[in-house]
Amino acid sequence: MKRFKIRYILLIILFCVLAFNEGNRTLCRRFFELRKLKMDIVSAKRQKEILNKRIYYLENEPSYIERMVRSELNVLSSGEIEYRFSVKNDS
């Protein structure tokens, strides 16, 4: 029974030393900051791949340019008819 109490006391002392030590708190803060920065790097790499793919298609595929203009700028070519549907709410 005495060993059991000594273990708890030692664990509490160890926790207090680790928790109230400025170096350990800084280390934990830096660890989470590093983790966030690594996730930002992965996100930036994914976005770079997407943009590189778009650049490739813009340079090599004429139909891609037309599709981008139609989707982003809502442009119609000559002779096309735009249909719009209105929805009535019966509330």
C-alpha cells in the first residue's frame, strides 16, 4: 500500500515539473506549430499540382480555354440561347 502511494506522489511531482516548466510548454507549442506548418506545406503542394495542371491544359488544349471562359465568365457563343428557370416557392 505504501508503494502505491509513493508511485502516485512521484507521478504528481513529475507532472508538476513537466507542466510548470517553461521549456516544456515552449516545446509543446513549437511541436503544434511545426505540425500546422507541415499541413500548410502539403496543402500548398496540392494546390501547386492543381494549378500546374490547369496551366498545362491552358497552354495545350484550346477546348479547355473555351470551357474555362464559359464556366467562369458565363459567356455564350454566338447563336446560343440561354435558358433560365424561375422557381416559385409555395410557402
